[in-house]
Amino acid sequence: MSSLKTKFAAKAVPVAAEVKTLFKEYGSTVIGQVTIESVIDGMKGLPSLLTLTSKLDPQEGIRFRGYSIPELQEKLPKLGPDDEPLPEGLFYLMLLDELPTLADVMEIGKEWKDRAAIPDYVYKVIDAMPMDSAPMADLSAGILALATESKFLQAYNSGIGKKDYWDSTYEDVMTLIAQLPVIAAYIYRKHYFKGNVIPADPKLDWSANLAHMMGYDSPEIYKLFRMYLTIHADHEGGNVSAHAVHLVASALSNPYYSYAAGMLGLAGPLHGYANQEVVAWILDILKEMGTENPTKQQIHDFCEKTIGAGRVIPGYGHAVLRKTDPRFEAQCEFASKYCKGDNFIQVVNDLYEIVPPILGSLGKVKNPWPNVDAYSGSLLRHYGINEAPYYTVLFAVSRALGVLASLLWDRALGLQIERPSSFTLEWFQEKAGIKK
Ligand code: HAX
């Protein structure tokens, strides 16, 4: 057994006992109130999920096992003093609730390299997808093809008992995370480089290898990928992608099915697709104004036009956050260090000044501040990755770390099938006292 697996097994037993006590002895404790508004407004803020890996505070932003993004940048192991943390370390932290050493992180990196082989038929499935299929559809198809390899599925079919579910889930989670950069890079090269595939470099870490297999090699872009894959990893349990993974997995679907389902939620414009929409929308501004350097007034007018057309400004707003997303700030800091003089990034920075007052003036937008997706595409463009329809795939690779760490915990805690109740309109109207 790998030391990560041994440590997880040791950690999971007492935590599972705590959850059991909570359920058995304190199950009737009231923790919230369900209102008609909660239901119609998409259950926002309703305390209804148990997620250990991270918690989103509306005023402060995300904390992974209690650590903010700036704290992680300081405390997680890096390959050099001026580098970004390795996402392998964040995975360790989310799984074990302990900060890893560099040796712990290197061990995970090695385990992922050892598990990264992809069966040939998976590539054939991806190749069979038409060239105009969205890269996220290719990703989903590739992941579903991989599901035939699921150790959980095999173990379940062989009749293992509930208490052992976590063991084969661990195997799937680690293998899937290991395989994702290879599949993601394959999809990128298929769509944009005539299928001219670049093999992995065994000397590189998980993030740098993804950049390398996509065709981008420089110390700076490796740093960008380490940061990108760290900050997108998790956003507690209620966001669409994490919740969908948890929901589908609660039916004991294997990790491949569950992850693919969640990523199809990530592919929606109100979620991770926003990272590509932001870039497409800024390109529309530049095209309409006929310049690479629009004035603030021109940007302002375009924003008003977007709102006037009944559309949302992509990259702005959030269902839970009520301030500038710390993931936006981390990317902004990266850009100010490494991407000086970039016109496109200047537009992103100008938007940060222009959009919040416009959204604020509408009087209905709960959060006029930028989210993670407002910045990420412009950084990728800076390094020549201009293919916006692909961007959500990179988000999905990162999001695997959080949602699959959570799925493993779901199995270790023996969480039950999720099955809330739905009611008819008449039932709600009766409750509201409108109808008898
Ligand atoms: N531009 C214009 N209007 C906006 C807006 C924006 N960026 N954000 C919210 N609004 C509008 C809503 O559409 C809603 O209008 P109606 O009442 O007319 O329907 C109103 O303001 C109230 O919405 P809210 O309560 O503030 O926001 P929600 O919790 O309903 O939605 C969203 C949160 C993120 C979906 C929303 O802010 C939005 O559509 N943003 C743009 C898309 C985007 O950037 N998505 C990525 C979010 C982060 C993420 O998950 N990344 O993966």
C-alpha cells in the first residue's frame, strides 16, 4: 500500500466514527431553515452537504482545510522559492487535513506518473468524436470510455461489503487524476495541432507535464499551470460540478461516471464555461471597437450594451461569494509579476474598475465583483494558448483534485444516497397560505 493510502485509511477510521456519532446521537439537531425562497432560488446557502475538503466564506473566499490561497502559497511545498505550490500538495492537504512535506508531494507525483497509462481504445473513442464537438464533450467521452477500467466497479461486482468501498475508490481516484493531463493534452492536440501528440516527460511534475504535452514549455508557463491547477481545485461541496459528482456518486456510480457527470455541469455558461466566454466577450469588444486598446469609455459602453441585451457579464458575480474572488486576485498578482504590457490583460484590469459599479447600479446583482473566470483565459492567452473553447478542460483537470478527494471521503464515511423531496406547485402555495 502506498503511504498516502495507509495514511488515509488511518485518518478515515476516527473521522467516520465522528460522523456516525453525529448522525446517531445528534441527528435531530436543527441546523437551518428551508424557505420557499431557498427552493426557488436554487437552494443557495441551504446547509445540506457534508464536505471536508474546503469551505467557501462569502466575505473571505475559499479556504482549503482552513488555509486561504495566500496561506497555501506560503505553506505548500514548491520546487523553488520563487515558484507556485504544487497541486499534488493541495490534494494531500484536502485528503489528509495535514500540510505535506516536499517528500510527500514527490511521492504522490511519482504515484500519478506510474498510473498515467491510457488504454488505446480511449484514444479511439476521442478520435471518433467529430472535430466540431466541444473539447468538454471529448473529455466526458474519454472519461466514460475509461470507466471500463474502474477498480470500484470490479470490486463491487465481485461482492465487496460497504466498509471496503473506499479501498477500490482510492485506486480509481488516483488513477483518474493521473490520467487526466494525458487525456486533456490529447484532446488539445487533436483539436488544434492535427493530432500531433507530445509524450509526457517523466522529469516533469503533474502540472508542468500538462503544459508540456499541450506543447508549451517554459519555467514561467509551468508556474502558471501549477497555480492554475491549484486554485481551481475545489470550492466546497455545493457548486454545480462538486455537487453533481457527489450526487451521482451517492448512487454508488463509479468515480469515472461521477466525475464525468460533474464536469458536464462545469461545462455550463454559469459555471466553468464562463472562462471561455470571458475571452470571447472581450474579443467582441475589441472587434466592435476596431482596436486592441479600447478606451475605458468604449469598454463601459460595451458592458451597458451587454446588459441592455439581457445578457450577463461573464466572469462577474457569484452565487455565494460577496467580494472579489481570491482566485481572481491570485491570478492578477501573477499577471502583474509576469505579464507586463499585455493589452488583453489591460482590458481585463480595466473591466475590474468598470464592471462592479455598473452591476451595482442594477440593484439586483448580489455580488458585482469578479470571479475566478474573469482572469484565467487572459493568462493562458498571454502564453499563446488562444483556443478559448478548450479552457474549461483545464478547469476540469484541476477540479478533479477536490471533487475526487471528496468522493473518496464520501465512501470512507459511508455517506448515504442523496434523495431530497420535491413537491408540486399547489403544495408550496398551500404552505404559503395562497391556496387551501
Ligand atoms: N451580469 C449581469 N447580471 C448579473 C450578473 C452578471 N455578471 N450576475 C448576476 N446577475 C443578475 C442575475 O442574472 C439575476 O438577474 P434576474 O433576477 O433578472 O434573473 C440577478 O442579477 C440576481 O442574481 P444573483 O443572485 O446576484 O446571482 P446568482 O446567484 O443567481 O447567479 C451567477 C450567480 C454566477 C450564475 C451569476 O452571477 C452570473 O450569471 N455570472 C456571470 C457568469 C459567470 O461568470 N459564471 C461563473 C461563476 C463562477 C463559477 O462558477 N466559475 O466556474
